[in-house]
Amino acid sequence: MALSRHPSAEAKEWWANFKKLLDDNNEWPGEYIFKFIAPKNNIGDLKAIFIGQKIDIKASSKGTYHSLTTRVVVESSDEIIEIYHRASAVEGVVSL
């Protein structure tokens, strides 16, 4: 789901459904695993979102892309959604 400053009604509904799914299946605070893929040149911007967290970075076979995986203790589903919004600002990022 692409994010924008002015999300469509469809995007708002998607995020509301995602929030409900998170709340229905998790207890807060709790650990959440984030996984992203980003172009090699932009992985630093993605890492900056997770300062202070243990991050696992792996390069693609050609080295063009890197994957980032981290486990974060979050206080709520809102915190997870905020992290996804911040990550979406990184050019070329794909959430997994």
C-alpha cells in the first residue's frame, strides 16, 4: 500500500483494518518484527528509523538491494503504523 500525505479513503480503510488486525492478535507492549527491502544507496535512511535497535542487514545477490530485519518492542499498534509511515518516506523501500 503506497502512502501519501493525503491518503485516500481506501488507504485509510486499509490502515484501520491493519490496526484492528494488530490489536486483535497482539498484546501491548510487545515485540514486532519489521522487514524491509531498500536500494543499497537508501539503506542508511531506513536504518536511521531504528537507531538503538539490533538490525540485521543482508545484501541481495547482486548487491543492488539490501534487506533490513529488526525486532522492536512497541507500546501499541499506532507505533507500528508510525514506523511503517516513516519507512515509506525512504525512496524505493518495500515492506515485507
